Amino acid sequence: MTVLLQDVIDEIDLIDDPNARKQPLPDDALIAKYEQAIGFTFPDDYKLLLKTVSNAFVGYISPFTLNEQLLEEYGDLRVGVDEGRKVGVPQDWLPICEDNGDYYCIAPDGSVRFWDHNGSSSESWSTLAVWAKEVWLEVNLHHAHLKKRYKNLNSARRKNPSIARIKCVTVFRGRSVINLPSR
């Protein structure tokens, strides 16, 4: 099944109302400033993602953002690229999202590759659209759903102490792990 970036963008806009987002989206001029500052020419699909949903908040990870003042703050693309380079992300990979010290990067062939803090991994997605759908959207939504269930279960436990208390909910690259204390 072919995943189209515009379809993913439409789905993100349904989940996170574009009118409620606080950070402005970049225009072509700001994107060009970042390309020059970073020394990278962004692929067209990445530019589209930046101009339409880079300010969306869906779950616990989000793509790096661009700001008019080129401020170097957490979540900014320039900071992400600099930090990624410090841990060994290849020069020809463009970090687009950070996840707990690991990076999702656009590779020269247009695929999105996962860079683990221990080095390159074999995890990859054929296009930015596939990554946005499978990682940013689906894993994030799954994680948000688990957190809601975790809160609901712990709330129910207060009413009925015999329900096992959940210690931790973790989503590890799309796989959910719920740790329960031993009895």
C-alpha cells in the first residue's frame, strides 16, 4: 500500500487542530535560511511537512521545528542537527526528529533511517510519508492511548485496591510493554 504524505498531513490535522497550534509554520524563505545555515538542501517532501505540520503535537515525539530568529533551543532543527552530529549521525543524513538521544534522519536516498545512540541501526522507512505514518502518527497515538489507559486503570485502582497497580508503561519502537509489580 502506498502512503501519500498529503494523506498523513490530513490525518495529523484531524488529530491536532492547525488553528490551535501556537508556533508559526515556516515559509520558503525561512526554510532556505535553514538550508543555508545547515548546509543541506531539503527534499521537497520534507519542505511540505515543515510548511504544513511541523508545528503539530501528536504524542511524545515531534519533528524538529524552525523559528524565524534561528534561535538555538531544544526542538529546533539546527540544534537537532548539531546534537546528532556530536553522537555520530553521518554528515549526509539529515536528522529530522529526536527520540531520547536517538535520531530519525533522512538519508541521501530519501528513506528515513533510525540512528541509535550506539550507532547506525537497520531500522528504516522507505519514504518520509511512511515514517510519518508509522512512527510519528501511529506509534505516538498508540503511546498516548496506553498512557490514558494507565491513568484510567490507576484511577480505578484507587476505587478498588485489588486491581494490580501499573508501575510503568513503555513503548519501545512500536512495541508496548506494561510492567506490573510482582505479588
